[in-house]
Amino acid sequence: MTKAVVCGVAAVAAVVSYRHGYAVVSAYGEDGITAFMIPLTIDGLVYASSMVLLDAARNTRHAPVLAWLLLWLGITATLAANIAHGLHHGPVGAVVAAWPAIALVGCYEMFMGLVRSTSRQHGDQHGPDLVQQALTAYKESIETGERLSERKLAKRFGRSRRWAKKSSKAPKPQSTTEQPVSHLTTLPSLEWNLLLPLVGAMRNP
């Protein structure tokens, strides 16, 4: 429910932000397909950078510096386009026009935060067990002659292809089953000293 609300607000803000960007691009000489596409590259840069950061968080890797740089560049560009759309109406008009961009970026980053949190909790609770399940499924598919690809393995367990690749090569845990030990070998030396004379007396009455 929370994700649905965040996505709903982001969708409304995205439409308004796009219209503002399209108006600004058209006012400065662009037309046709170019005028339609340029606003998509502005907001799309924010989406693409956030997805790269999300992938890095899911796979416990350091986020690329370029992704952070392009994320803030995209945020700055979409704010500038929206402000430019309302600037001819004065400071108040600029603030009002900038609001959809702020709502869009804020909602999108909140949604990414929810996804990261869910992925982290899922990994903490089921990480090792899930890896072994994936490894078992992968080996069984090889034995049956229907080898699971990384894509299919990732889809089955709801994880990334990078995770599937690592899981298919994970070593199996060593068995911790203890071998049965004879009770006779565990008797203390004092008990042996008491038993030996008794056994000798029974053999030589």
C-alpha cells in the first residue's frame, strides 16, 4: 500500500514535470520529436542513476561515483527546467512550477529506499539458506539435463542475475553430522582399572 501511494504521487508529478520541460524546450527553439524526447532524458537520467545505485545496494557493492554525479545532475536539470517554466510569473510562479520536480524526485527516492530496505531485510533473513537452495536447484537442473540459466535462477528466487551467478558457484556447507563413538573408548581410566581385575577373576574362577 505504501509503495502504491508513493508511485501514484510520483506518476502525477512526472506528468506535470514533463509538461513543464516540454514547454521550456519548445520555447527555446526545439520542435517535433526532439521536443518530445529531451524532457524524457532529463527525468530519465534521475531514474537510470537511481537504478544503478539500487543495483549496487542489492549486490553489496560500492555505488559508482558516476551514478551519484549523474543523479544530482539530473535532479538539478529537472529543477532548473521547472523553475524556468514558471519564472516569468515571478518568484512565486517559479516555486510553484518547481514543486512537481521536487515531489517527483522525492517520491522516487523514497520508493528506492523502500525497495532497498525490503531487499536488505530479505537478504538478512534468508541470505545463506536462499543461496543453498539456489545452489541445490542449479545442481539438480544439471543432473536432469535441463540446466538453469542465470536469468531463470534469478527469476525463480526473485534476485539479480549477479546474485544467481554467485549462488551457482557457492560451496556446499560441510556436514556437521558426528560419527558415532563407541562408549567403551570413552570410559575413564579409573573405570578400566576397576573392570580389568573383575574380568580376570571371571576368566579364572
